[in-house]
Amino acid sequence: MNAQAALSPYSSSAGKTERHETHVLSVLVDNEPGVLARVVGLFSGRGYNIESLTVAEVAHLQGLSRITVVTSGAPETIEQISHQLERIVPIHRVTDLSLDNAFVQRELAMIKVRGKGEARTEALRLAEAFRARVIDATTESFIFELTGAPKKIDDFVELMRPIGLVEVSRTGVAAITRGPQAM
Amino acid sequence: MSKIMTGAEMVVQALQDQGVTHLFGYPGGAVLPIYDALFHQDKVQHVLVRHEQGAAHAAEGYARSTGKVGAVLVTSGPGATNAITGLTDALMDSIPVVCITGQVPTHLIGSDAFQECDTVGLTRHCTKHNYLVRKIEDLPRILHEAFYIARSGRPGPVVIDIPKDVQFASGPYAPPKNAQHKTYHPRVKADIGKIKQAVAMMAKAKKPILYTGGGVVNAGPAASTLLRELVQQTNFPITSTLMGLGAYPGSGPNWLGMLGMHGSYEANNAMHDCDLMVCIGARFDDRITGRLDAFSPGSKKIHIDIDPSSINKTVMVDLAIVGDCGHVLEDIVRLWRAEAHQTDAKALGAWWAQIDKWRARKSFGYKKSDTTIKPQYAIERLYELTKDRKTYITTEVGQHQMWAAQHYKFEEPNRWMTSGGLGTMGYGLPAAIGTQLAHPDALVIDIAGEASILMNIQELSTAKQFLAPVKVFILNNEYMGMVRQWQELLHGGRYSSSYSEALPDFVKLAEAYGMKGIRCSDPKNLDAAIQEMIDYPGAVLFDCLVDKAENCLPMIPSGKAHNDMILPDFEEDIGKVIDDKGKMLV
């Protein structure tokens, strides 16, 4: 039996597109206990994807936090995710930044590379090309700090792998709309 | 105008200020201060249930039959976990309930204290919202907010978890204000441009159908009146989900009967063949749609719902109207009248002629018997003998529930309390008690099965203690009938664990609980026995012995489309109808 036959007719994708897209959602929430669990629980409970998630307080006096979720699915699924998020009581606003694509996104990564001799010089040369900063160094290792779109970080990590990549720590994506308006 | 009181006193005061008359609950260590505060007043009657699941269902019955918020009070740990089935049930069926749970004192939270559980963590997925109150200053606001959230927008259950030290602490209490909530503002009034579009689509329709749901009932009795007016003005055929029964009268001329898996042939075929579907306060649930890629393929669809996440969730629609069904119906009826819209009478006539052909199949028909009571016959007689009274019906879950929905005609909204979304066996008896206490003079009947009733049978004590004269009408076929039917359909008639062995003697059981028991097995005696049940002033357990092998038909087999139903006159082996793909479904 192939995978297609195992799908339930109740969950058939009738009327839905087959496209799979990645979207960045910005979610403004009251900074109260449990709010992140509500958001994450919604994704796991309903079977939605989380590719990255960041959260931090953004307005202390108003007690607001901003959650940035990178998710993927059919456009209809992503619309459904936005509406499901809006049902969560302490959520102020949900904006799908990818809808009009006028936003910037950045991620910070710390990349630990181990090596001696020629490998070390090569790592530094590449780091310079990517504008990665050295934030820790020993005689046999570097930690680079790199900020950029996720793709740039992916590329850098791939280049470091044969040189002596040890480990990577990434923050996940933070994103904001372009222009003078708020989300 | 605030007054200093303890947290426990605030809870009771807030219940009074929110108009709560009955509080369904069960005491325990972590709620003793609140029980003490209840002891000193008589405005809120506490109804002691025998299991916390019963408290939640009783509150649902109370809420569903009155339109008000149902209130529950349970202790920490097992009190909270036992209530969870009822909370999930209320979430699935959009029933407003506020459930107050006791919690261990704040300094013990997280220490695995006696009767501690992570109540907010556990109920996060089965409530509309929940709170853990850590400071006495937050309690009054949270109490009022909880009631607001439970009843506003798409209603649902809200849990307030109150640690014992917060119940003892003192602080200022203020009565509810109509202040706007910080983040929660459901949209009730819809975009008038979209309503105009809807009205124009309706005027042009040649094969329209109104498909209504529990949202109309939740929007209040005025919404049902408007719905009836709309049907009268347009002459559109109307069908409803299980949850929406009674919004349009079951004896009305345009009524097609319930739709869906056990809905009528005419309702399902009309859904399949229509050119315009107007969905009002329903959510295209899988019991309704059957096979999605064959669902009403040729129609334009309008969806009216207060919850934007219900729209385009499983079925993509052409026009989405977000708003309260009552407000939207009011606008539609007003516009329809003001713009003097006319329907295409000729097309509509042909559509009705087609519907009448489907109706002629009499899909709710069954083979009558002189010797055994057919379950459908029992419901028909129950309907005939109770229709002229103010009657409220609750049910458990299974075949009896579907037969009740098919054969009992509901004339008014809020008269039908059933577990639709979650399908909770054991719902009907506590729900009947909640309904009865809200309507002491009404006739309240729990149509039950012999298996379901045993799931919350302990609530007979509650009925006895609070003098709730509920009538439990058991269609006893000695099987978990729906399970048996599916085993016949899917598993070659191997009735694995679906026979109700070692059943109690229900008449003696009734007597043991201090109520009346009646048994009937002969169709000739049925009317007299039902009459005896109705006339008895107290609670009755009626053991109606029915045909053991009757299947609940018609049926859309799993994985099939609306126009692919098994009808009652189907003569072949029903075990051969469902293919392998369908067998995986529920």
C-alpha cells in the first residue's frame, strides 16, 4: 500500500493546493505565565510544523512579548494556523509577515570550529568573507558569531563542516516588517 | 465600591454577581475554604454530584438549556482530572462553563504535594482559556473575566485554578464592570458588504439549502426566530447538524431532518446536489461531510461563523462571513425584506419536487414488529406522549442518540442536550440533572443506552438528593449498539467485547437508589408504561427492552459521499459495503 492510500478521506486535501510554503508569523502576546506553552501546544496538538521559534519581551511597561514562528505548510494551513493562534486569549495580534513579503529577518548563530594549521587560516578567511566575528579563540579552536538570514548561516555552517565544525547554537529567526508601520 | 473579603468569599460573591443559581461540585481538601463560604449563604445552591465528571456535564446541561454559564467547583488533583472529560466535551460543543478548581498552596506548587496536579497544564488543551491565580489581587478580575470569556464569542469552558492560600488571603473585591477585555474582542457584527453578497447569491440560487448548527442555538432564541423567518421568506429547504436541532422546528414544512452520517436521505442528497449551501453556525465536521473530496461538488458555499478558524478549515468556501449568527441572520432578513428579493420560484419548485422524491424513500423507516419493541418505535411513542409538554431531552452516546435525533422532533432551541463533538458516553444523566434543576417544572428525559448509562450511574444519587425528577429512558439492547453495528460493518460480525454482560437489574437498581423502576418489553404495553413514567412525580429509571440486533440506519458508511448512503431497505450484507480505505476511519 503506498502512502497516498493510507491517507484518510476525511482529511483529504479537497480544494486545497499542493503548494508547501514557509512563512514567518509574528505574534504579539501578553507576557504572562504559560503563554508560550499555549502557542507551542497549539502547534503540537494540531500537527503544525515549527521550523524555528523565538520569544522575548519587547515592551516591559505594557508587558508585551513578541513570538516569531517560522512554519511551513500549504497556504490554507498557514491561514488556519493564524486563525487558531488568534483564538488564544492572551494573544494581541498575529501577522503573517510572508503574505506581502515586505519584512526583514535575521538570525544569530555561534559556530564552534576546531582545527590547526591550514584549516585555521581557511576558517578565518571564510569567516571574513561572511563577516563573522571571532568571539572566542584558543590555539585549536574558534567560536564565530554570525548574524544574517537563515540561509547565510546554513551556507557558512556547511563550509565549516569539512574544516572542523564542532557545534552550532542558533537563536532562531527574529523578523520585522519594512517601512514605517508596526505589524 | 470595593469590599475587603477572603479569596473564598470572593469566589462565592462573584458567582452571585454573575447570576449563578446552581453550582455543581464535589468538596475536597483544596477547596474547603470555598465550601465554608458557600455554607454561609443561600443564593447559590450547591449541587453535590457523585463524581466530578458528572459536575461538568450537569453544568453543561444547565448551560445548554438556559443559555447561561454553567458553574463547577472541584478540588485539586483527582477533582480536576475527573472534570477534564466534561471540560473537553464543553470545548468541542462550545458550551459556556466556568470550572473552579482548588490547588495546593502556592509554596507547594511543583513539589508533587498530596492531590497536586498541574491543572492549568492539563486543561490548557481542553479549555477556551485557563488561569492559575497566584495573587489575591488578581482574583476578582479573573473571576469576572472567566465568565466573560466563557459566554462571549464562541462559548467554551474556562478553568480558574485557585491555590488554597489564595482562598484564605484577603483583599478588595469589586463587582463586575463592563470593561473591555485587553485582548479578547470577538467580532459579532459582520461586514455588511459580505451580507449583501450573500443575499444576492441566495436570490439567484436554483437549488439552495440552509445547513445550520449549534451556533444558531448558542446565538440565543432570537437567532432561531430569525432563522424561521428567513426560511419562511425564502422557502429554502433546511437541514441541521446534531447540535443545531430545534433551531428550526422538526415539524416545520421546510425541514429535511438532520444531515450527516445518520442523517436523512433527503438532507444528504440535497447537500450533495445543491447549487448554494448556506452554512450557519456549523463547522463542516467529519460526521457531516463524509468523504471530503466528494462533498457537495457543484455548490457555491457561504459560511457564517463567529470563529474565523472554523472557516476554510476542512471545506473551502466561496464567501466567509465572520459574526454572531443572530446578528448576521438579522442583517440578512432585513436586507432580504428591504430589497424585496424574490427567489427563482420555478427553479425552487423543481428543487422541492426533487427533494420530495428523496423524501419518498422514507429513510428513517424501519420494519415494525408486534412482538419486540423496535428502538425507533420507542422514541416515536416517547415523542408522541411528551410532545405537548415542556420537554427537554438529553442523551448518552451511541445508537439511541442517533435514533433520538432522527425520531424525536424538536420544536424549540435549547431543548436538546447531547454530546456531539466529543461523543461522551455518560453525558446524559448528569446533563439531565443540570437541565432539570434549571427548569424544575419541565419534563426532562435522558434517552440512554444500557451501556452508556452505567458510565455515570452514580448520579442517580444526585437526582435523588436534589429531588430532580429526571426520567432515564434506557433503550436496552444488551449491546454497545453502535460498536456492535460497526463490528458488523467492518469486522465480520466478531462482536469483541461489545456485549453488555452482567447487566444489573435496572428496576432493582432504581429501587436501590430510592427511585422508581419500570420495565417494558412488549410493544403493546409501551404507551401505558411511558405514561406511567411521565405521571410519576419523582425520578424514574425505565428499562425498555428493545430489539437486540437493530442497526441505526440510514448511514453514510465511512469514506463514502453524501449520495452513497445505506438505506434501511438495504438487503445485502452490510459487512461488504466499506472498502479497506474506509475501514481506517472512525
